[in-house]
Amino acid sequence: MYEHNNPFLIGNFAPWREEGDETDLLVEGEIPPDLNGSLYRIGPNPYFPPRGRYHWFDGDGMVHAITIRERRASYRNRYVKTEGLAEEMKAGKALYGGLINPSSEAKGPMPFKNAANTNIIGYANRLLALYEAGLPHELQPVTLETIGTFNFCGRLNGPMTAHPKIDPGTGELLFFGYQPFPPFVTYHRASAVGELIESRPIDTGLPVMMHDFVVTRDHVVFFVCPSVFRIENLSKGLPMIAWEPQHGTRIGVMKRGGGEICWFDSEACFIFHFLNGYEDGNRVIIDACRSTSIDMSGNNFGPNPPVPHRFTIDLSSGDVNLEQTDERSAEFPRINERFAGLRHRYGYFASGPVFQNGKNFFRNTIKLDYQTARSEVQELGAGMFPTEPVFAQRPGRSGETDGYILTVWYDEAKNTSEVTIQDAANFSAMPQARVKLSHRIPFGFHGNWVQENL
Ligand SMILES: [Fe+2]
């Protein structure tokens, strides 16, 4: 059954199923000579017509790599060949259900696949495709061939968030995994070379969906938003993740070196993504894209789009101050990762109407200056829809705006995509280069720039 009216299967949300390679892409403008590496992006791309009602989070992961070397660009895209997808390819049809209708005709115990569709990172000389309900998949960085699941030499035996943080000082990877049964959350720390060093259960009290977390120089912060697993809802035809605002949002702050977790209370909200967090004396400052509710029915993202907010947590008094930092809806927040966990001045977001009947997505990208409260906008005109703006650092430079913003845009009129390269220090100027693809890249989730030495 193909749902022709499902908003996540039409327009530029529809899958692009062809795997291919393109060299010497058409470039308008000039690619900067110090930009050499690959922009990897990943998103859901169902290989077969879905079994039952499709949710955007269900589709099989497809990786798109735009590789830049000596001012020239090439492109390659491949499916992540997960075990679940391999089973389905053998059967010639979808065997697994998804978030709305977990079910399976396959042999394994799971009612859905590890779709490997959410984020893709370079870590410990590996390229990893991430999915929060399962293990990472390792890919060959040039061919994009799937090597298999990566489990830290057998030490990780639970799921791993798609939003781990790399400490810019030590190169350590900090992450968590969550599940609907105790321990609901487990915190993990791995070395820069891929050894799992620490795993610690976190008692959140509620089985919630937790997509992202915050790491500062000294603390790890978990937001327990009231998006609660109610597995029993499935038998009533309701989403298994229920919105229960009566619980409020609880914020757990833990010292990175160990010790008790301290809990703070805030109004009920849902947060998919955090921009960053840092310490200011005895306060923890956290910037996030905050919604007042969430709708997991799969139709859209709910009536309340995410808006940038700042949480200031006073560790002495226990007060949590909440401040709206922009009036526009904005998501997919990114910083220069050299400032991860440290005081940042700038944040980059995709902004504008978030979702309209599968046709549109974001309208522009914005750069917020938290010091002056000013902002800059990048727009490419009507019919051009951006995705997450990714920061690529300039080699050998350490300033917060020493880098380029790389964004994949969808050109509705041509039904193709392009990648823009902008100077992060001059955000509202026209892009320095526009790299044109011969086909579209479906609106996906996340990506990262990996310098050519991976
Ligand atoms: Fe995400």
C-alpha cells in the first residue's frame, strides 16, 4: 500500500531511490581553496512502499556525500544496507512496520528496523550512520559501502542517540541511549580512539522519548520532556508516545566527572534539538529549539512549531529561567563545533514555516547573534527550501566564524537540489559557491562536514 496522501511521501519528502555517482559538478561562483572534505547528509528514504501508515522517522537511511577537493565537487549516494533492509530486499517488499504501526513479518524479535537514517558523523577515523533506537552503522567513507553495525568492540549493547557530542578538547564522544523500560536512559563516554570507557544508568523516573541532550565543559544535562512511552496505546490505535504535560519538564544536571544528578523543574515542553550549552559561573546556559507540545501521530509536527529559547539554570538556587531568543520558528540548530560545550556567540538554524502539506519545509536559514540579539537571514528566493545549515571549520583557524556554512537546498521549479557554500562571517551575503546536482536530495535530517583526513 502506498499512501499517496501521506505528507512525508510526497513533494521533496518522497524517496529518491537511485544510487549514483556524479563527478565535476556544475559550480556557480567559486569554491574556497581551503575547503576540502565531504559534506555527509542522511535522511529517511523508504526502499519499499511502507507497510501501513508511514512516519517520517521510519524510512531507510540514505547517505548523500558531496565531496570537495581543490575547488571541484563530486556527489555519491548510497542506502545504508542494514540487516533489516537486506531482509526486505531478499523478500522484495517491506517486512517491518514503523513508529505508528510497529509490526513485523521478519524473523527477528523487533517490530521495526534500525533504519540508520538520522545523523552521520566522523568519529575515531570511522564514518557512522546513527539511529536512536539501535546501534550505529559504520560506512566506508569514500565508497559509502556499509561495513556493519559498530558496537565499540562489543561493549555497547543498547541503543545510541543520533546526537552524541564530541568534546573539542579531548576528542571524547559523549552520548546516551534510551529505551521504554528501565533503566530508561544510560549515559556513555568513549575515548577519542573508539573505546567505551564509562556507562552509567540515569533514573529519569519516566520512559520518555529523548532525542538529544546537552554537554557543557563540566556537566551533562538531560531534559525529561513529557513525551511518554505508552506501549498500551497501540492496541487502542493511538500513538505509542503520548503527550502528558502534567509531568512538566524535568532537567537533570550531572557533573561530568561523576556524582549525583540534580533535578530542576520547568514548564512542559518538547525539544528535539539543543544548539549548545555552557557554564557561566554557577549557572548553566542552554540554547534550544523549544515547542510547547508534540504530536507523534505522523501527520505533522503539531500545532506549536519550535522557537529558539534559552534556559538558564542556577545550580545554587535551583531556579530555571526561560527566555525566548527569537520570534521565528526555527529548527536544526548548529554551531561551530569547536565551541561545543563552551560559550558560543552564534547559532545557525533553518527557519520559516516548518511544514505545509508535504510541499514546503523551511524558507530560509538564520544566524542568531546571542551577544547583540541581532540576526542575519539567508534566502535564495521563492521555491527554494533549505535544510540544516552545517558548519565547516577553516583549517588552522580558531575564531567562531572562521568557517563556511554548507546547506542543501531544494529547488522546487527544477526539482533538483544544490549545496550552497557561505562565509560564516558574512552570512547574509550571497553564497560564495552554489554546487548544482542533477537530481533532488529529499529533505532529510542531519549532516556533518568531515575534513579529508578521515
Ligand atoms: Fe535530530
